[in-house]
Amino acid sequence: MKVHHLAAGAALSLLLVNAYGEQYYQSKTPYAPQQDMASYEAAPPGYRPVYTQLLARHGSRGLSSFKADLALYNLWREAEKDGALTPLGQQLGPDIRQLMKANFLLGYGVDGISKPGYGNETMQGVAEHTQLAQRLYQRLPQLFNDAAGQSRQIVVVTSGKDRAVDSGYFFTRSLLAQQTSLAPLLAYPDSLAPRAETSHASRPKGTDRYLLYFHKLSVKQDQVADTADPLYATYQASQSYQAWLKSDELRAREAAILAQPRLASAAKAVLERLFTPAFVAALEQGRYRVANTGTYSYTSADGKFSNTLSGDGDTVIASATDAALALYELYAAAADMREEVAADFTRYVPPAQAAVFAAIDDAQSFYAKGPGIAENGDLNYRMATTLLDDFFKEVDAVASGDLSHAAKLRFSHAEIVIPMAAMLGLPGMAAALPRAAMYSYDNNPWRGATVAPMAANMQWDVYTDGKGSTLVRMLYNEKETDFKPACDSARMAPASHFYRYAQLKSCYQH
């Protein structure tokens, strides 16, 4: 286990997680800062921090819906009925029930979570954003002291989805715990909206779908018909992306990923530790087919909260591969629920097979969320243009002497962070592959655990010298990170992480 050393004051206990990829959780990897702030490059002489902005994924969460757990539990019940469980397999059913109960009640009694249940942040997720805010403050204490003295705003925006809204709450609560005088500075702006929209009732202050939920802009809620509207391009890009997710080409690509022999071999190896070989063979032969059907209820320990849910039957297990990938989903979810679930799901998925499932998960994510197919151009990330514009707009204001904002804090999802990284051309996060190639670890550096672990974040710190010169330094998951190689000439020095803003902006043609 690799321990990430943190600045004094951070609560270490929840951050002692394995290095990215080591436990094969991929985009479900619990967050850990990737660099000790004591090792950050010092700002050039004469420069001081005047602004910072953040884009963050929500923190660690439970299962997003009542699907894989229920379907796998139903398969387990079939095996139990048929006497087809191994000694290890006998333990799986009760552990799934424990995981189900934790998700049914997730967030109950936690200040800041309004609707308990599936999809909520776990206590680990709360800690991730709490500690992220602590380290931001520790990195830039003078900036926040100056902000309070000068009444400069700290702008807060979320996607509007519960776990992103809650992340914003936990983050800002932590920031105010560092310095209570920041409370009056918090500002929740109006959402971007189409020019033709007459009522913004569906767009609460401090939420913005065009900036932070652009992968799911809907005809009903978000349509932009006016080609002259600044949001038209973002809306159209979202529609194109959503069409890609439903396309025959993507379905064929995913089928090819799932047809890899190594996946079938790994699935068989995992399942035969839990079920008899005859049961696994029968599953492969189509003699077992289960779905996430059934109704369950769970009540909190104090008896004051109950949750009843029924499966929708949409998640089907009809093969060994289906069953193994459902188990992998629970294995990854359990890594983010360590305070809520005592069961150890790592015992059901040995490292050799977890590595295979992780590679399959990354391949699927690469085409559905990541850079994808080169011939498709910027299809998977063009919708992030408005968000990138917003980053540059904020720095433009500072560079022109407008210091009304001290910070802008944005809370969203993996589907927002991943395309932003690709649009910026960040090394290892933006390389598409030709249609003729199939993504693998051998031909592409993109990894879900690096690009979008839980609480993944991008931060731009802005420095000025008071004489008209502005610098930007980027942190990605709190590691000093280069902008795209084409912008190297904007660096203050050949190996510096500080970039001259005017040249950086020109490099990105903003």
C-alpha cells in the first residue's frame, strides 16, 4: 500500500488508499491527492496568488441505482436453491444484502444530505471534499484573508444533481470552518439559460446544466433553437454526444470489448470460487437468466426512516460475464463505502481477475466518456466548450484588474471532468485512437483512475505581480500538471508549471 503524505492538519485516516490502479477500482477509485503541497514549485519572485478556480467531481458514493446488486443477489438465490454454492459463495448473499441495506439508507442522519438512498455520497465522499477544501485553504491562506478584507466573492456552482450539490455543501462548510469570515462572500449565481426561455424556475441559483451537466442536456428542459444563441453550440454538441451513446457503432465496439477471451476466462475463474462448475456451465448455456426484480424494504436503526424499492428488471444476468461484471461493480462500490459496509468484497475478486475487469471498464469508458475514436473528432468532448470558456472568462477578469471574484468552485460529475481534460489536451488524458484500433493499456495511457477517480479535480491558481503580468498554475488531483505541449512556450521557464496567461490564452485560441 502506498501512502500519500499530506500537509499537517489533514485527516489522514480516510486517505490511506492504494495508489491509482493498484486495487483496480478505476473511476470508482477513492480519492487521494497526488502530490504533497510542500513540494509545489514556488511562485516566481514578486508574484502573489489573487484567485483560484476549481472543477471537482462529487466525492465517493454508493451504488447509483438498485440494479447490479439486486440482479446478482437473485442469481445467488438461484444457486442457493440448487445447492450450487461453495463455502465462499455462501457468504456472498449476506454480504450483498448488507451492501443493499447500506445503499437503501445511505445518507440518513447526515447533515447536508436531504434525500437518503442510492446515489448519495458516503462518509468517505464527505471526507474527500472536506479535506480537499482544507488543503485548498492551506495552499492559499493569504488569498482568502485578502478576499475577506476586500469582500471578494467566492462563487459556487453545481450541476444541480444531489451528490454534486452535497459535495458543494461539504466543501464550502469545510472552507468556512477554516475561516468563518468567508461566509458572507459565498455567491450562488443565476444559471446560464437560452435567450428564448421566459421562466427559469427549473434552474435554481447556484446550479448550471450547460456548464456542469452538459452530457445530458434534454430537449424538454434545455433545448436551444436559436442558432445565434451562445448556448446553441453546447446544446447541439450534447445532442450529438447522446446520439453517439445510442449508436450502433458504439454498441458494436462495446460488444467487441466484452467478447475478449481474457474476460470470459476471468469471469469463469471468479465465479467458480463462488458457485459449482456445473452451475457456472449452466449459466453459460443459458439455463439461468435473472434480472433485478423484487421489492425490498429497510429501516434505519432508530426506526425513523424506511425505504422501499422495487427493481425495474432492466439489468439482466444471462452469462458468466454478466455475473462477473455485476460482482465487479459491487467490489468497486464497496471501496467507496468503507464506513457503511463492513463486508470485504475484495475476497470475491482476486487481483489477477480484478485487473482484467478494470481494463474492460477502462476500455468501455474510453469510448463512452473518454477521447474515443479519432475519426469522430471532438465528438466526445466538444460539449465542454462553454465550461472551458468559463475558465478563461474568469481569468480574463482577473488579468484585466477585476478582482470581484476570489474563487469559483464548481461541483459536477466524471462525465464533465473527463471531457474537460480531453478538451484541454492534457497529457495522458486526451489521446484518441483510430477506428481500426482497439483501446488497450498497451496502446493508450488513458486510465479512469487517473482522469476521474472519486472527487477528481482540476484547479487553476492565478498569480499577478501587480504590474500587469498574470500567471496560471494548474493542479490536477492536486498534482502540478502541464497544459497541452503546444503551450510550452507560455511557461515562465522550461520546466516551470507557471504559465504566462496571455500566451496560454493565445495557445488555446481564446
